[in-house]
Amino acid sequence: MGSAIQNLVIFKLGWLACILFAAALLPEFAVLAVAIAVLVHLARAPVPVKEALFLLSAGAVGLAWETMMLHSGLITYPGSEAQALLAPYWIVAMWVLFATTINHGFRWLKRNWAVASIFGLLGGPMAFYAGSAAGAAELGNPIAALAVIGAGWAILLPLLTLIADTIIDSALLEPESRSANKKPASALEPRLERTSGNA
């Protein structure tokens, strides 16, 4: 099984576990399921620090978006406080889980922003509809909620691909870039010998 397929399988299993635990009002176990999937993912990442930074960035985007949706009244979550200031932590964890696919199973989305936008437009509402059908969320006005979710994901998914490329392409966190800036002593020795010989 290829690494991309393995990545998507782990994501799907984590997504399913998170949804079922959230629907059963067990958000702690939902987050635990995501945490296990994320740890497995990071252990396989080429540069874990970069991948972790991207996942945290995706979580921040998800927290902002889901909190806005919560306050719009279009989505409510069973077991969450009616006047909660922030979206439930388990739904933010779902964003982190989804982000594990951007550089791997769904990396083809990064080739074209239009494709990513269409994928978000269709995939976002489908995922939320499946989650609401499982009892993990309630859509106040299903048509309006799914339309807003689709519009939001049509923008947010290309944004996530941009963030991913920005972090992954950066040389700041590359172990090789730090060592490359330090010339080995052996590379300086011939030059020093020539200088001393001329003196």
C-alpha cells in the first residue's frame, strides 16, 4: 500500500472515530483518536517540525472558522454550551486531522487552486452532512448551513494549501540548511595552508 493511500486510510479511520465519539458525547475520546492518528502521521513525516507547524496553523484556521459558524447559529454541537465562546475542541482537532492529508494523500490539491476550491466547495458540505447524520452536529437550516460551509471551504482549502506550501518550502526549519551555513573545518584547511605558504 502506497504512503498516500496509507495516509488517507489513517485519516478516514481517525475521522470516523472522532465523529462517532463526538456523537456519543465523548469528546475526549474523539480528540484521543485524532491525537493517535496525528502522532502516527508525524512519525512518518520527512520533516516533523514543519509538518507539526502546518498542523497547528490549520488548527488555528479551523478554530476561527468553526467559532464563527457556531455564533452564526447555522451549526450547533450536542453537548456543547449554548453560549460557548469557542467552537468545541474536538471539531478543531478534526481540522488538524484533515491537514495531515494536504502534503500527502491530497497533495494533488496543491497543484491548482481552482481544483482545491471546487474540492472544498463540494467536500466540505458532504463531510458536515455526514457528521450531522451521525449525530455529531446539528444544522439549524440545512440548506443555508451547507451553502455557507461550501462557500467557506472553497476559500479555506486553497488557503490551507498555500500555508502548507509556504511552510514546507521554507528553508528555515530544514536541518540541512543550518548545517550548510557552517563550513566544515576541512574545507578551510587547504585555503589556510596556501595562505601560510605564501607568507
